[in-house]
Amino acid sequence: MKNRYYVLTCIMVAVALYGCKENERQLYSEKPAVYFTSFSEQDSLIHSLVAVESREDTVHLAVSLLGHAMPTAQKFKISVDPKYSTAIEGVHYEKLKEEYNVDPNKFRATVPLILIKGDPQLNTGFLKLGLMLTATNDLGVGYPNKLYAKVWFTNELVKPIYWDSFLKIYYGEYSKVKHQKCLDIQGFDFPATMAEIPSSMFGTLMSYGRLVCKYFTDNVVHDENDNRILPWPAF
């Protein structure tokens, strides 16, 4: 009986290992493909131009490679999705390049998206730009739910999506009035996503958080809802 169980176990292990090898061959025998690293069907990047003093600002979109890295540069294409976009090329963003590259032996590329600040329409709301990956002779397209990027941008203040999970530690509860004072004291706005904050910047944010807290300690200021902005425990 023990021998029978031993043989059966060996057969099951062999089948599992064979299946894994078959799956690996199927995965990597496909044409290499690209997908947006940080976007899925429901994700949008919300970006504020309020602190940008120049005419333009750049948002960096990460694209990843599915499959083997290649010894030569591989081209991929990003197109505007007109069904989603309200932004106009040349007015609200610079024209995209015909093609972009995944560099040799790399699994990731960064695409600069240049947004233009001037239109007064941005002062009262958001414009939208939808982008989609399309196949080229070099590269196919990867995961179906990660082929589209949605970018919303405005000249108004935008609460960073990671404020309550991270910035709140240094800056307390969010308000637009406090956010504007942060810009006044710091001279820069917070990155759109936490992934864009280098680890070397954490200490800088802590120091500025203390300065902002001191300002609201020394001054009586009310937020947009007429509530006084009270100081908070600053690290």
C-alpha cells in the first residue's frame, strides 16, 4: 500500500513539473509585449499644474515588457484614445512621438507626456487624455486590462491620493487652504503618486511639514469650510 502511494505521489509531482515547464514555454514563446505598469481599467492619474511656473509640465508614464528582454532596442507605440479624451493636441499637450523604445536588455521604459498649462479652461475643471498601447513589428500588447492610461489634469489644487495614508503623518488633515500654504512655503507641489517620491525626499517632507505646522500654530487661519486649521503633532 505504501509503495502504491509513493508511486502515485511521484507521478503527480512529475505531471506538475511538466505542466510548469509547458506553461513557461508557452509564456516565453509568445512575442514580447508591452503594458502600462501603473494603470488598470479603473485607474486614472490626476495631475495638478497649479504650482508649475513654466508653460509646460511633464508626467512620466511607466511601460513594462512582458517576455524576454531583447539585445536590441524594441519599438512600441502609444496612441491617443479619442473616445476618452477632451484635451486637444498642441493646445493642452504636445504631440506624442511616432514610436518609443524599450532599451536593450531592459524590462521597462518611461514615456514623457508633456502637458501645456495655458488654457483658462484648466482653471475651472479637468481635461482628460486617454492613451492606448498598440502593437508594432517589434512588440505586441500585453495584459488586456493594462493597455490604457487615463490622465486628468487641471490648474486647480488636487489632493494627492496618498495624503491620508502618508502625508497626513507630516501635514495633518487635508484642506485646500492648507495645501496652498504648503505650496507657498515649499515652493513645489506634491508628486502625483507616492511612487514618484524618492526616498531621499522623505526627510524634506518631514521638515516642511514642521514649518507648515508652525505657521498654523502662529496664525489663525480658516479652511474653505470656515473651520480653523489647528496644529497637529509634527514629527
